[in-house]
Amino acid sequence: MKKIPKRTVFKTPPGYFEGLAERIQDRMQEENASKFSKEEGFTVPETYFEDLEKKILQKSGVQETPVIRLKSYKNYMYAAAAVAAIFVLVVGLKWNQPRALSFDDLGEGDITSYFESQELQLSSYEIAEVIPVTNLDINEFIETGMDDQHIMDYLEETIDDLDEFNIDLDEAYQ
């Protein structure tokens, strides 16, 4: 392709665009003064825009519909919001209240683990001083509630030589 020169070859005389618009208007007025009328080209009857909307509605067949005003439900909305707020407040307050704990809520394991984790350094004599012995029965300590079979099973599992205890084993336990 040929290279397009960067310079333009078209030139306008100096001062050509100065006053161009006025010159064109003057020339048009001189040449075409007889062709253009001095009056406006369009006229509208005087009552045209006053009756225009009614005429259009009559021709389109659209009739005016009556406007029915709805009841204001603001008061009902306020009442519903107040009831909901009271409900949320009551439920929220009951949920946020901590439940009062009692000694019965503690499990035996919790109490045992507490005493094992705390180093109270109490001797058995000191503990015996605190526990009231007046209402205790000796049978509460002696009676274990375990039968002989469970005891023998335990001893067989944990001790290697039962002869050390000098226990006569029945054939039922072997």
C-alpha cells in the first residue's frame, strides 16, 4: 500500500470561517425571501388542548374508574409490633437467666474428681471427724452388694497366682 502523506493538500483561505454563519444567513434571506412566509406555519384552534383528553378517552373507550380508599392499618401494625416486642422481651429475659444450681445437680463423679484434683491434704481421721457417725449403720460399710462370682472373676483377671491368697477354689469357679 502506498503511504498516506501526513500533510493535507486542502487549504482554506485565511479568515474564511470568521463570520461564515452571518454570511450564509444573509445570503439565504436575499435569495429566498419570497419563498419563506413571515407567519408561523402551523396553527391550533383555541380550545383544542382543553377538550383533547376527553376526546381521546371517548374514542379509546376507557372509562374513568372510581378510586376506593383503603382502610388505614397503621394502628393494627403498631399493635402487632408492640405484641411482638413484648413477646421477644419476655422470652429473651427467661432464656438469659441462669438456672440456679443446687448440690443435687452435681454428679457423684464430679464431686469425686473435685476431691481428687484438689490437694486438700486431709487425713482419714480428719474426714472421720466431719462425717456424722450417729446415723450410720455398720452394715452400710460391710455389705458390698457383690456376689462371689464377680469377686472371683475379678481376682482371676487381675492376679496371676491365686494360691498366694490361700483360697480354696471350687470346681465351679475354675
